[in-house]
Amino acid sequence: MSEPVLELVGVRKRFGAVEALDGVDFRCDAGSIHALLGENGAGKSTLMQVVAGLYVPDAGDMRLGGTPVAWRSPEEARSAGIAMVHQHFMLVPTMTVAENVALARGDRGVFRSERLAAEVAALASERRLAIGDPCRVVEELSVGEQQRVEILKALVAPTRLLILDEPTAVLTPDEVQDLFALLRELAAAGTGIVIVTHKLSEALSLADRITVLRQGRVVGCGAATSLDQASLAALMVGARPAAPLRPPQEPSLPAVEAVPALLVDRVTACDRRGSRVLDDVTLRVPAGTIAVIAGVEGNGQTELVETLAGVAGATLRGSEGRVAIGGRTVESAADAREAGLAVVPPDRRRDGIVAGLALWENLLLARDELAASARGGLISPAAERRVAERRLVAFGVRPADPALPAAALSGGNQQRVVLARELGRRHLAAVVAANPTRGLDLAATAAVHGRLRDLARAGAAVLVLSTDLDEVEALAGVVYVLYRGRLIGPLPTGASRLEVGKRMAGIEVAS
């Protein structure tokens, strides 16, 4: 049996009234890959943040290589050889990719930017991580590109234990396989690896052992070869159904009369550096249908969503073309909202929530929601908290306390808040959702997909942009691929995962 690189015994952590970790025991052996599973809010990220020194546990013991440790800071943990790739990125947005990597490896003093960029590019190539130009500023990167930079940061210094929190959410199938090959190489060299994921198939195909958390407690642990998807799903959700088809207390929306389509007509745009990010994109989503655009992050998804939402003027220039909802041209965010558009943005933390505001306040951030809630120009916080609590429960936010700040929730539950605000509205003409189930567990994913189908049945034009081929297959009637700003498709009915994945990577597929 391998020696443990990490051992946790009886770890507890409480946030106010919420007991996030309730006596957790956990072990990861050197040279092994350990998957950590659980629903949103089960305590997975909290447990790993304790290991990485971001949280101090209230009780319990931790040993690294058999030696008792108690971190006072993340720097102590990193110096001891623990690296964590967070679900919410820890990059300096105003610095370049190369400078962020230099910080991670502890560079000091004066250095030439050209030499640093060359070193970082070589390291990225060695690790098979496509990060693009190392001289780009991080705030200009897509979510997917930022994630790859985070993975690269974690590998620049000697690492005894590597923790990855939802690392494959924005990678193509080929990139996922490359990442898995890299993780296996690292494990073979003696590194212990913990991967936090909601994807059962990934856990079973990659991990040596799997631990399942539920409500802050370990409810199962064993060799991956002794488990299957059905048994893991049952452990994750307990006695409740594994995949409810609809959110509770939220009936399907009533049918409405003919709702016009979402129209994108020859849209072209450049970023602030003059690079073309959208190239003659034309798309029509008929009323009552769902269209899905597959693609790796960084190929124009963020810019397309901003254009559809009427906010691209702040980040793009040289825009051409037309966007219309129900025949109404969209030239501003106000136009989009008044035309009946709901938007789930690609980056929930940057564009979807205000972390310091309470949940009920976040649910009022949409202009039309705020206007409908004001009576004589005044809002009743008590009344809005009651309304918010019902909606939070309906979309499975845990805990469903409207007074909590959004920052207190896990990433998956923050995503549910955004979905509650956007998809909980009635009489929508169109929905644009970018990775709507990113970071969500099985039950929440099924509920969101059900809600999107309900909205389409009610007459809305639904456009989903996704990096997840499982989601593409689950939702799509019509599939497109966005690659380097150009829209490919619609693809032939019944196109295989391999065909879609190759087009996402820019590989031509024979007819």
C-alpha cells in the first residue's frame, strides 16, 4: 500500500449556522489520483481550501507525509508542496499571463519581459496547455484561458499534492484527455492528486479512489474499480431522487402566443487590440426551439453573449451587424431587457452576482425585476426577502437564506442564484445561457435543462453556449460550433461527439 501524502482526521469547519465540514476523514496517497464528489454545498471545496491553507479548521488534525501540520497561510501550504487550482481563479487581472506565472514561481528582482514570455511559452508547451500569447493581460482572457493559466501556475514549482477544483469545465474532449494524461504522468512520478468534480464518468475513468461528501460528511469511500455511476449518484443524493426533472414549486410556464425568433445577422466585432473576435456571425433561433453553440472558451463566446445582451460597446469596437429579439433591434442592455431577454453570463462572479450584496438584493439586480418590485419608488426589504426565499428554494440554493451575502455560497450555489434571477422570470422572448450548468451537480443540472425546455415550450427562443459535450447532447436540436469567432453549422443531425469535438478544436471533418 502506498504511503499517504495527505491525511485528515475529524476536520470540522463552521460558517455561522452552517456546518460546512462535520468530522471529515480523508486520505490521498502519494502517486495516486483521488476524486472528491458531492452535490453543491456538500463541502468539497471547503475541505480542499482547508488543505491549501485558505481556511483554518475549527477542529481536526492534518498530516502531510506523516508530519502534523497546521497552516497559518496559503503561502505556508504552497511552500510545503501543496498547489490548488481553484474553481474561482486567483489571478491578478491587470498583469500579463507571464507575470502571473512569475509570481507563482516566486520570481524576484528585475527581469526582461521577452525572456519571461519565452520561458512561460516553453513551459506551457511542455505541459500541453494552450494559453496563447503570454504577454496578454489576464483581464482580456476568457474563462477557459484563465483556467489553463491557473493549471500552469500550479505546476511551476515542486508539488507533492496537486488539487484541482472542477478543472475540465471549459476544456474540449481532446484537452480533457491531454490533461488526464498529464495528471497520470504526475501521479506516476509520485505526486498525490485530488480532483474535485461533478462528472462521474471522469472520476471513474481517472481516479484510483473516490470519496463522496454529503452535507459536510463522508458518506462513501472506495477504489474506483469497485464503484459505478449509479452507486456514486445514490451516495451523493442520499434517499432523494438523483435527478429531479423540474425545480420544485415552480410550475412549467404557460404557453404564450407566437414569440418571434432571436436573430443575429452578420455580426462582426474586434476587441480593444483590434483583433477580430466575431467574424460574420449569422444565426436565427426560431421561437420555441433550443439551439446550442459548442466551443472551447476563448473563441468568441463572451463577446457574442455581450453583443446579444447589448453591452458589447464597453469592451468591443468596430462592431457591425444586427441583433434583434422579436423583431426589435438590440442596441443597449435596456433594449435587450425590454424585448424580453434573459442572460446567464459566462463568468458568474464578474458579471452575474455582486458578492457583497445579500441574495435577495442579487435577485433584484435585473432592471425589470427592480422596477417591478418598487412601489412608489420604494422597495420593501421584508417583502422582497419573502419572495426571494421562495425563488431560492425553487432553484435549490443551499442555504436558501435571502439575507446571506452571495460571497458566502459555494460556486455552484452562486450559479443557482444567477439562474434563479434569469430563468425565474415569466414571459421571456429569448434566453441566452453560457455554460448554465457549470459547477452544478447532477440534480441541479437536470433541473436547469428541464427549465430551459419549459421555456422553449412556452415559446421562447433559447440559445445555449456550452463547453460541455454532455450538455450539448442533452439539449440540442440544432448544434453549431464557434471557432475563432466564426460560426460553423448547423451541423448535420446526429453528428457524433467526435465530430463536434474535432470542430471545437478547429479540425476539419470530412463530409
